[in-house]
Amino acid sequence: MSRALFASDLHLCATRPGRAEQFFALLARAPGNVDALYLLGDLVEFWPGDDDDDPLHRRLIQALRTLTGRGVHLGVMTGNRDFLMQSRFAAETGAELLPDYHRIVLAGVPTLLTHGDLLCTRDLQYLQFRQTVRAPARQAQFLNLPLAERRRIATETRAGTQQSMSAKDDYIMDAEELEVVRVMRLQDVPRLIHGHTHRPAIHSFELEGRCYERVVLGDWYEGDLVYMSQPTGNQLVSAHTLLTSWA
């Protein structure tokens, strides 16, 4: 692919309409400007199941379907907020649901995509929670609950998560460098793109004579950084800047 756009941790919700409108504008102008869009997790604040009738989520599904209908490849990787996006979501949007680690070739460079939470190996409390809530039996039990009950549980869980995060040192919730190196060597890729940590940057390092690059996507709570790959070069850039250039 010659032009690809990567975004993560948008956390779209009705209480932050400005960010949602900006993303919808990006989707509307993407055809003709990009060949592929990869969303690497936490697209929304919470996804209670593919039967969700939240107006913003229904609008999101329609906008994504319009995007794919106009020929843009859409790859969606779930994160810790939207891991219940499943086959119905994929069918309604035309998205390709990606596994936790997904390898592509970007401008001739083997590139690994991941949400980023699995790289935070020091956050043992979170990893244990992740394993519990992603167990198939646990998910099936949850999805069998009425939608209103699932939303209530989600609200309570988010409150508990925020309290837990405030008590952790920042380094615990960041990607662990040894794990980053291990995964990149295991997957045999010189480039890794991920989100989750909300610490946007492009890290370059050399190991055993080989150059590596780790691209960390930004969240959309405060900023709106995305990663744009095109023949003229790759860069972290604000969605606002892209929209201006695409106007």
C-alpha cells in the first residue's frame, strides 16, 4: 500500500463531541487521500457489544461502512475499551478485525501492529484483569446480560480503572523496552506501531547492527496525533493538519 493512516485511542464518546466530529470529518475526506486506515484499539470509550444502539456508535458504524464502500481498506484492532467488537461489527462496517499482533508491509518495510497493552509487562494487575475479561466464557456471560446492565457494569468498571491507574507509577503503565525488543525480534520486523500508552513519539534504536523503529500513537483526549505513511515520507501529524491539507 502506498498511503496508510494509523490512529489509536480515540475514545469517542458523546461527552466529547468535538473529537467525534473531527474523526467523522477525517473519515469523510479519507477516500482519495489514503488507501488504508488502521484503527489500533480504543476507538470508543466503551463497546458493550455489537447490539449496541448508542446513537454515536450507530453513526460511527455508518461512517465506517461509507469509508470501506468507497474503496478504503479498514483494519480494526480492539483495545482494552472495545474488545467486544466482533463479527457483526465487522460485517456492518466492512472492517477486517485484526489479531493482537498483525504484520503488514508498509512502504516495503515489514511492520508490526498492536494495540500496545501487551507490551506493558510491568502492569501485572492490568494483564491479569485482561486475561479474566477476555476469557470466552466470561465474554459470553457478559454479552447475555441486558444492554442496560452491561452499560452499568462498564461505568462502574471504568471508575475503578481510573482509580487504580491514579495509584500506579507512570513507568508501570508504559511499554517495557525488553518486551518491545523481544516481540520485534520474534516477529522479525524493523518497525512497530502501537498505541495504548498515550505517549506519542517515534523511537529509533540499533541492536546488533540492525536499525529498529517504534511508533507510538497519541490519544485523542487532548491531542489528535495520527501516523501517516505515504511515498513522500512517514510522520506523526495532527488530524487537524491532515484535514486542512485534504480540504
